[in-house]
Amino acid sequence: MKIAVISDTHGYPRPELISGISGVDHIIHAGDFDDKITLDELKKIAPITYVKGNCDIYWAYGLPETNTFECEGVKIFIIHDKGRINRDISEYDIIIHGHIHRYSEEKINGQTWFNPGTCGRPRFDPCPTYAILTIENGEYSFERRNINI
């Protein structure tokens, strides 16, 4: 299964992002859409699992603060700001978060903590980023994608 992992689009559903994720089986968005239009655009591409970010204020009533997704036994926990985790998440293989606009992947206590960076305005990376998560036979890997602007 191919899953687009994105975050912090901040109202910029860039054409390069849309074309880069077309054909994926699923989308995970770790918050900060900034508007419903971006969410609606992504829903046209593939089923989507998402959470609310700190900038998703007025339009996003009812969006979940956390969410989960499972594929081939790989359990994924999703939150916008990892500093707001307030429960036991030890059962999850992957923790996907956003908020800091910095692409990162690290192993902590056997779990993969992953941030796809931002598809909106980059702060730390020279360009917007996202990832393709491939899950096959219970194994997974992330492929970084840069959006040249």
C-alpha cells in the first residue's frame, strides 16, 4: 500500500503535491490544513485519515485531535503536535506528527517518530516536503519527496 504522508499545508494544496500523490491508496494528513478547501481537494485523490492542527480553528469544529490508521498489522498514531500526547501510545509502530515544519524520521524505543515537514511555507528545509509511506507484508519505509518552488 502506498500512503501519502503530509502536514502543514496551510492552505497551499500545491499542484506539485497534488500530482505527486495522485495514485496513492491512502493519505494521512497531520494537521494545519488552514481551510476546508484543502481537505476537500485531498479527498478527491484518495481516502484520507487526518487530525486537526493548531491553525485549524474556525472551520474545523469536530475534526479529531488524534487519529489512528492500521495497515497489514502496522499501527499508526497521528497527532499534530507531539508535545500534546497525553496517553499511552506504546502499542503503535509509527507516530506521525506535524507542527514544526521540519522533515524528520527517528527511532525511539522501537517506534518510528515521523514528521513529513510542511507542504506549505518551509521554515527549516529549503523546500516544502512530504513523504510516501510504503507498507508491504507488514514492513514499512518512508520516501522523502521535495517540492521544488
